[in-house]
Amino acid sequence: MPERIFLSSPDVGSAERDALLRAFDSGWVAPAGPELDAFEADLAALTGWPGAVALSSGTAALHLALLVLGVQPGDEVYVSSFTFAASANAIVYAGARPRFIDSDDVSWNMSPALLADELTAAAFEHRLPAAVVVVDLYGQCADYDEIVAICDRHGVPVVEDAAEALGATYRGRPAGTLGAMGLFSFNGNKIMTTSGGGAFVSPDVEAAARVRYLATQARQPVVHYEHTDVGFNYRLSNLLAAIGRAQLARLAEMSARRLAINEFYRDRFADLAGLSFMPVAPWGGWNGWLTCVTFDDPAVRDAVQAALDAVEIESRPLWKPMHLQPVFAGAPARVDGTSQRLFEHGLCLPSGSVLTDAQVERVAMLTATAITSRT
């Protein structure tokens, strides 16, 4: 049986191991420590925003972002439908109700036109949301100039869920800094990892301080344990922050490798009919996280996935939209069929920066063979 090729394996090596051991040997094994402080400073430098807080997950970062914005139980929060469940789950954690907005064909991210329609209707009916959570899918930013302008007209703050987009840019501006506040994920399958983890970023150091306070069980600064708020155990550990610092130093290198893999696939599939790649929007700057393709015939997509799986190669359909998920059955949504079509026709191919040229060539060859055998 051949060694399994994964969709997006962690890319870690001697630099990460050395960083982890240095942190371990320093004695700072408890959650807080100098590596955690330094990692937050590194994230602040990368984004240009001074308020950076390293947390246990991107989901935790989104949950706390909503709380800091003042989202209350019973509020409504708009969110991209075409996303991973965490984007919607965090809204429920805050006691709010998600309303889903479909994607456009330009970047597969939240449609500014559908968002405008929904906000206009909500303003007329006096039911504006407490926030809009925009997700940057597969390493590419949404159209924030349009989206932020629409939300500003209605006085609704934008939270940027850049869980998949660390290192990406929008018209030269870093992902995560395009709304009122942003967040990243460092889960094991992301472009860089801390094993598990995430971060909240903000231009407002007071908002960041509030997030840090809530993430540390809302403990008051007194010698005994004193609490005036309900807090959460959401801080990243000092040891994992050390891994994150080593990964962050290699971010550009890992992104470049993923982009090169995407170009390799594009070259190999150039003559294949019925297959298209995720469009790269005109504002550019995507990080290459996952190579995503769509098939004119969903049966061909299924055949490709089955052929790859038969030889231990992982691939995966595009996100199943939240408005189609059983857990959110009945939740309001403004959709036009875009995300459902992408889910039914789309596939993510192995894209990790650890893949060798030979492995990528094998994936491409098997994919092309499966396509041609069906056409």
C-alpha cells in the first residue's frame, strides 16, 4: 500500500523542533510566557495592527470578537454560508442567530450584492444585524472595499474571518485587517500551524486587552482569584507559541510552495475540458492554501475523488454551505445557488507545502486519467 498523500499536512521540521525545545528548556511550560508574548508581537508586526492575542483556536478568536463587539443573546449576525461550521458555531456560542449570505463567482466569498440586498431589507424592517462575519475562503480575501462600504452605510461592524488566509492580501493590505477586527486559525491543516491555535487581531489595543482578559478566565488583577465576568480558557500555550514563531518565519516560503503547486496543476490540466480552477480575484494576493477545482459534470468530480482515494490520496469536496447543513435547518439565508453549485461540483486537491514534485505529479496524472476515462 503506498504512503498516504494528505490534503494539507503540517510543514514542520528542525526549526520548529528547536524552537519547541528552547521553550521547554526555558521552564516556561505553563500557558503564559515569553514565547507567547513574542508570538503576539510577531503577529502585530505582520498585520500592522498592535492588538494581537494568540488563542487556542480561530473559533475562540471569533467567539471573543463577537463578545467584544457587544453581540448579545438574541441578536442576529450575518455570515458567509460557504464556509466551515466554526464560522457559524461561534455566533451560536455568543447566543446570537446566524443569517447566511451566499457567495459570488468572482472569489467564491460573500457576495456584496446579496449582502446589500439583505441589509437594505433589514434596515427597512428595523432588524439590522449586530455584525457581519465575512470569511476569506481557501486563502483568498473577499471584496472588502464593497462589503465594508455597504456595512458602514448601515452602521454594522465587519469581522474578518481570515482563518484560511494568513499571508494573503487585498489590494496590498494584509488579510485579517480588512474589517473592524480579524482572526486567524493555526490548525494543523492551515498554511502554518501551532498544532492547534488561532489569533485575534485589532487596531484597538483596548479591544485586544479585553479579549486577553476574557480568554484568561476573566481573572481580576488581584492576588486571590476574583471574577466579575464569565471568562473562557482560550489562551494559546507558551510551547505552542514557540512553534508558531518558527512557522511564521517560514510563512512566505510555505505560501510560495503552495502557489507553485497550484501553477503545476494548472499547467498539467490546461488541455482538459470540463475542469476549472478557483478564480483569482482582480484584487489578488491569495496565499495558495488549497488548490480547488470545479467540474462541469459532478459525476466526474466523484470519479476523480474515488480514483484518488483508492490509492491513498486525500481529496475533499468544497465546503458544504451552512444553509444546507442539518444543524442550521430553518436558519434564514439569502442565497442564489452559487455555494450549492460549488459544493456539488468542486474538489480540493492535495496542496500542502510538504508535497514533493513526484507526489504532485502523481496526483495530477491520476486526476487527468480519471477525467479522460469519464469523457
